[in-house]
Amino acid sequence: AVYLPVPQPPELKLLLKQGEDILPLNTGESNIDEYYSKGNEAVLSLEGDMQVSADIYLNDEPIYSSGAGDRHQIPLTLNEGENNVSIRAVNSAGDFTDKVIRIICDTIPPLLLIDSVEIQESDAGTTALLKGKCEPGCRLTINGEGVFADSEGLFEHTLILGSNMSMEVYAVAEDGIGNKTEYRSTVYNDILKTIQRIIITPSSPTIEVGDSMKLQLNAVDSEGKYLTVNPEQVKWSLMADTGTVTLDDNANVAGLKEGQAYIMAEYKVTDDFSHTDAIPLTVVESTREKSKAARKRLTGPSDVLSSIAAIEKGRKNIFAVRLIPGKETELNIDEFLSFGIPADSFDNAADIRFGRYDNQEELMRRFPGMRLLGPMFDISLNRDVKLGAPICLRFRYDPGQVTDIRRVAVYRFNEQQGIWEYIGGTIDSEKGIITVYLSSFSKYAVLENSSLRLMEDIDLTRWSRDAVYSLAHRNIAEGVKTGKGYYYKPENYITRAEFIKLLSAGLVEKDTAADDVQLPFTDKKDIPGWAIKYVEDAYANGWVKGRAAEGKTMLGANEKITREEAAAILGRMLGDPPRPKGIYFSDRDSVAKYALLYLDILADMGVLSGYDDNTFKPKNFITREEAAAMIDRYLKNR
């Protein structure tokens, strides 16, 4: 008799994961295990009731072959649509189990379109009828309510506006796999067409220190009648925060110290247009008994704030357009401004709006030596969007008005501090065009600044020009006087003391007072006199710790600073830094540990950049112009 062993094929346990998520199993009519995936990458986990070897085929292509083991982890790269995975698992006796699974990969979000919105009047009040189309078979909700769509995906849905002037619309289409498409917009009541302006009341209030009050906003129609506005459509803001008052989103204002504040209300009429009003509010000394410990009086740019309030009342909304992700856009806004947007600038649709101010004379009287060469523009988005690529803006000016082209640049107006900030730009002096690339939006204008200190060795074509003059405009970079002119010496290496001075001088506020600081550095006698106070500030705040050498702590004030040393100082100035979003530079293993912690964070911020070969070169010394670029980016992004 011949003994034939009974085959004992291994029993398999399969698990399919995407990240931390386990994909659910569905058994189809053909008895093949089926999975649905929203992404192109997945990991197949295979276990047997005993050790098994495994051979895996994906769409008839071999992708994995391994000897006996308790568990096999197989990464899968899926095609859009149907994917077949064939598995053969073999135990030590040669018995095997064959298994086929199917993975349906669908990464495309479902279609969702709102084709039209019809505002209708009835005895029940104002309604908005939405008509649109979604992918057939998907689940559709509008403002959280389920909406029926027919076999072709067509749908209608009515929103009750009633007496509201507007209503937010939030629609979501979700397919069977879980892909979602979102739509956000606002529908407006026809009554908005009658609004001519808005008024804050009271128009010029006075409160005492420690008191509070609530402001009101009313709309005025063409006949002078007052209309009540929807408070959810109103944005309240301090036009510059001088510490005089606090203001919340509900227009409650409280007096903190004597002085004057300027408060602005913006009422969004449509996606493309808003009404604004601004008022002064005065805080006077309290008539009640004062506490013994008085706060230190803070000063703010109050002389500039009244000008800002007047400017806001003269704002003209001149252009608005919806930006579509993946679409390159080139537009002329008016005779003074045009812009270009790369296709990869936005992940989500957003509305960009342009306002213009033609009455800036009162404001510019506060800035002697600075002269406008064109209008001031306010550029804003209707939602917070992180730009994937900078937007190109081209400002036109009259070359005949220019006295010295070296002093011409684009500036941004900082309303919080009441100052102009140097941006720079590439100048075509013959055509009268200056081009800048921006990653954030605010108020911008082309100015000629006669008080800007010029550096004889920084010409219009120097790559570091904008960074150097940005620091010079802030009175941070002073240059070296030689003869009758000033020189920046951009290609010279910068010393540790010079780097510390540039950084400390650029910060308005210090975290720790530097009074009576005892520097621990054994070579402190080598610190130049002009640098002492900046080094003391940096040491008191923990930004500079020195170098350990032969049991001593040395500053090396007059030694050249390396890229990793500069990164460490910049990183410590962040305080408690956020977690980095990426990992950068191929030579990061050669970066000292004290600097490695900050490398990726500063790269995320755009402060640090590498070389063309993706290296950081941490031991390289920094030139004065490289330091200017690094510090300018840090001050603008911190």
C-alpha cells in the first residue's frame, strides 16, 4: 500500500491598508474578494496559519516573491479602475493556497455643479432655487440636508432666505468609495441692490478706561432709509492695534488705556463687492479710583491711523475674478496694474479682489521723503488659501516722474504698525513697469523713497538688491561709509557679531530685557563696542549660546559665521517652533545636532534655501548679501 499524505494547504488572512485606514472587504458575485480604494497606493498584509512563502502578481506582473515567513507586507501601486492581485502561498510541506482579490481604485472626486440660482419672492418670504448636476448615484447634501438627484444626476433645491440678506451655501457630493467634492458660495437677497452705504453708530464715541460699549452697523438705501444688516456678514477690525482698546467679532469694544483707536466695519454685499465704514474712538482717563500699579504706557502710530480711516472711505472696488485651480490666468486690472497667476498657485477655487485708493495725499504727508508714483492697491482673497507658487504683479508708473530710479520700488503698507515695508521688484525703466512676485496679499504701491540710503555697490541687477534695501529701509543694514558714499560689500563674509546685530536690530520687541546681563564668554573683550547691546539681547533671550572650546565658552564675535550656526540662531529665535512639514537637503547628516532641529522648519518658512544639487553645505561661510537675504526672509515670514 502507498501512503499519500493529506494536503494541508495554508489558511490565509489578508488585510489591505492605506496609511492607518483598513479598506473594507466586499465579496462580489464571482466570489472574488473585492476592495474599493480612494488612493493609488496601498499595502497588502498576508499571514498564514503557519509560515509560508509568497508570490504576488499585480495585473499579471510579478511584484513580490519571498521565502517562508510569518507575515508578508507588500506595497501596491494601483492603476485607476480595476486591479487584480494573484497570490500563491506555499508552506514547508509544499502545500499551497491560491487566492485572487480585486481592488477597484477610484481617485477622481464626483462631479458637482451649481448651474443657476434663482431668487424668488412669495408670501412666505424670499427663497433661492438652486439647480445643478452631480455624478449619478452619489450622495448629495446641501447645508446638511439630503437632496434627491435623478438618474442623470440633475437636482433642484430651495433655500429659505426669509428676511436674511444672504445665506452661505455648502454642498457636498460623495461617491460610493468616499471621494468628496465640496462647493461653497453665497446667495444674496435682492434687497442688497438698494444699499448705498453703511454707517457705524455712534459715529465718534468716547469711553473711559475700563468701560465697554457695543457698536452698531446700519445700511442706508437710496432713499436714506436705514436697513438692518446681517451681523454674520460684517467683519469688524482695528485698523492698527495700538493697545488702546480691544474689539471682538460682535463689535464689543473695551477701553484699555488713554488714546485713540480707529475701527473699521466691512459689510460683504456680494463675492465681488463690500461696503466699508471707519470711525475714531477716543478712550479717556477713568473717573473712578485708579489702581496703584499703572500699566506702562504704550505708543502707537496714532498719527497715521486717522489717515487710514479717511483712505478706507475712498476705496474703489475695481476688479474681481474667481481663480480656478490648474488654470493659468493673465489679466489687466486697469492702466496701472496687471497680474499673472501660474496654474499651480491654488489647490481650491478662490476669489481675488482688487481695490484702488486715489486719495492718498493725507496718508503720504506722514512719510516725508516717500512719494507715490501711482495709485495704492488693496489685493485680497475671499478665503485663507496657501499659495503653491507666487503670483506675478506688474505695476506701471510714469518714468517722467522719477528723480532717481535706484530709489524706486514696490512697498507694502503695514496697517498694524502704520509703516511702509520695502518689497522691491524688477524694474523696466524704459517702459515704466516694475514686476514683483508675491505669496501674500495686502496694500501695495510704487514709491520713490528719497530717504533710502543707497549702497554704491548694489546696482539694479544685483540678485540681493531687494533684500539689502529692505534691511536698509528698516535702518537695519547701514553699510560702510567710504568717502562720500556707502558700500554694503555684499561678497564679503559676515562675522558672527555682524549677523547678530542685523537680527537683533530687526526685532521691535525682545522677549527678555537685557539690563545687567553678564556675558559668560571668555573672549567678550573682543566684541566690538557697536555690537555689545545686540549680543546682550541675543544672549538674554537664549538665541546665542557660544562655542565650547577647551572647557571655555567663546563667542568668536569677529569670526566668520557658518550656515548651520546662522540656522541655529534663527531657529532659537522662533521660541517654540512648529513641527516641520517636510524633510530637506541631501547632506543633512553633516549638519551639527544643535542646528538640525531647526533646519526643516526654516526651510518650510522659506528662510533657508539650498544649492542646485539639493545640498545645504552647513560648514560654508555666509556672505553679507546671503545673510541679508536670509534675515529679510526671516523678518517677513516670522
